[in-house]
Amino acid sequence: MLHPALIALAGALGSVPAAIVVATLLLRAALLPLSIRAYRAERVRARLAPRLADLRERHAREPVVLAEKTAEVMRAEGSGPFAGLLPMLAQAPFVWLLYREFTGPAMHGHTLLGADLTARLATHPALLAGWLIVAALAAVALWNVRQLPAGAPRLSRLLSFGTVAFAPLVPVAAGIYLVTSGAWTAAERWWLRGRAPADSVTL
């Protein structure tokens, strides 16, 4: 089902890379409500960081009590421990289907800047399209890190660069998806920052 839809989109746009970009944008647009909830949950966690740190210090030797107290604080703010994971979890099945499509023979013969969409930077170090994708992902990651609220976990900042390390290992087609999705996230954070109050985000 995915392959005919992507090919039909490519036919309408006259380009497979353009079809990948549009398909990614459509997917992210469909997930926007979940992304808003995740962003609000992120802001709640950042605001609660000092209280949670105090709880960890007071109950360092009581893991069960610590878990109960942490859950109690989060519930009081209308948040949940998995609210920030909603977009990622919802995307996972689609990403898997898209990755299968990108690594399949149907992508062979279609190109971006002369690079076959099935080629990987790890096995073709001179691939210009591959290096441009890595550079674009690095720029997007830096922007996303700067948009994180003060007090965001360090892990969140490190994870923002995960796609940069991952990009050389995937086909150019998957790299187009990663750049488009990352750019959407950057634009989303810019738009939501200061516009989406950290209200109820219970999961």
C-alpha cells in the first residue's frame, strides 16, 4: 500500500525525493496533536526539575518511595512519564514501513544530486548528497537543542544528535526523511515555544 502511494506521489511531483519530503510532512502534520502534548509535558518536567531533584536526594535509598513521590508530583501537574514519547511511538510503525521502502529495490535508479537513493555514505564516502544530509542534520540538531527549555535533561540534548551519527548508515532516501522530519521538529519547537502553555498533558 505504501509503495503505490509513494510512486503516485512521485509521479505527481515528478521526483521521488520530493515525494519522500511531502510524505514525511504529511505524516508529521497528522502527528501534530501528539507533538503538542509532548512539548507541554517537556515544559512541565523542566519546571518540576528542582522538586524532582530534591526528591531524588531525600529518597536516594528508597527507590519505591521515590517512584511513588515522583509519580504523585507528576500527576498533580497533569503530566505523565510517557507523554513526551507519544510522537516517537506513533511514528515508529510508519518509520519502519518507510525504511523498508527506502531500502528496497524500488528506490534503486532514483537519485538525489546524482546519488542513488539506496546508496549509503558509510560505503560511499565521496557521496555529496550523503555529506549534505549529515550537515543538514547537524544544523537541525543544534537548533533543536537551543529550543529545549532550560533544565531539560542532558540526555535529551544528546539524543538530538542521534540522527547525525545514524545518517551515514542509512540510504540517501532515509536521510531525506530524517532531514525533513528534523526540520519539521525545529519549526514545530520554534512555533510552540511560548505559545503552548504547559497545561494538562496526562497520559
